[in-house]
Amino acid sequence: MKAMSRRRSAIKKLLDHRQSKDDLVKMGIYKQEPVFGNFLDNLTMDEASGIPVFIKLIVEKIETKIDTVGLYRINGDNAAMQKLRLLIDSEDFSTVDNCSDVALLTSLFKLFLREIHEPLIPATVQHKFAEVFKAGNQKPAYAELRKTMETEMPPTELRVLKYLFTHLRRVADEPKNMMNTRNVAVVFAPNILHSAAMGNRRPASLLSEAELHNGIVEEIIEQFTDIFPK
């Protein structure tokens, strides 16, 4: 028993003192990936739109098969996805255009969004969205919401947010894929919203947070034209 206790103590000590990925990057031990897990501003940009080339290419490719039933809900093969990830991290974006498996592309795009160095929608903006939507989607509040986004989000992140939700609105508006706003929100919320630390949180707390996040994404899709007027 004592030996087991010592092993547990040693493992706990190792975990408590292990360094984060950010620490390893600063020390030069871990090299940041060129695309996945990086900052959006570090990616190769499409000069005309100000959107990272990878995001633009993969969204355009996915939209060629926007009528696929279960789009974004059906996952692609994990091994094939990791192989494609390595090619994209070598900035071989032709692999996106050459890929015919839309489930693989949608899974890869969700993974990319999930691994962005910072959540696409920061906590301060997330809280503002929740506040506005709980108040009943009053249009005058959208101007204040836009101001919060412009203040709290870097320009590239804000452009990508608009681009992403333009895409998600198109997905939700396509009846053939059977992905309404709720379905799209459930799939995307975990990938773009900030979550509180797990800690010792109860399942009810986690479920409540997930429901809140789903609701925020659903409302953004549904109210997109009012939140981001042209």
C-alpha cells in the first residue's frame, strides 16, 4: 500500500509541475504548428478577404457539398484526418481541394477551430451574447454587442467569426442536409466557445453550460443578419 501511495504521490507531483504547451513554446522545446493550434494572425492570409487561406479553401470546398445529409454531424475517419492535418501543416492546401470526403473535411475544420490558440469567441464576448439573448433579442442591443466584439476581438478573429457564421447560416438554410440551426449549434458550440475549467464541477453544471453555449450559437445563426448588418 505504501509503495502504491508513493507512486501516486510521484505521479501527482509530476502532473502538478508539468509545463504547459505555451511554456514549452517559449523555451523553444515545442515548435508551434504552422496551421493547427496557432494564432489566426500567424496563418497565411487571403489578401482580398483578410481570411486565412486554409479557412477560405475548406469552407468553399465544404459548401460544394452543402446538401449532404448530416453535414458536420457525421465524423470522418480519424487516421485519415490526422494524415490530412500533417499535409496541411506543411501548407499543402491542395489536399483540401483534392479531398472528396466531405465528412473528413468537416471533421478537420471542427478540429482546427477547436485547436485555435484562443477560443474564437472570447469569454467577454460570450457573456455579452448571453446577456443580450436573455434580454429577448432586442435589436437596439445589437449595436452594443457589435461594439463589444470590436473592442474585445482582434480584427482577424472578428472577420473569421463573421465568415464562419455566414457559412453556418447557409448550412442551416439548406433543407436537404437536415441540419437546422439547433443541430448546427450543438455541433459547433464546443469548438468556438470558452468553457470554464472542469475542476470538480458537477454533471448538472456541465450540462447547463453546454445548453447555454448551444443557445448562444443557435441565436447567432438565427439573428445573424441583425447582428451583422451589411
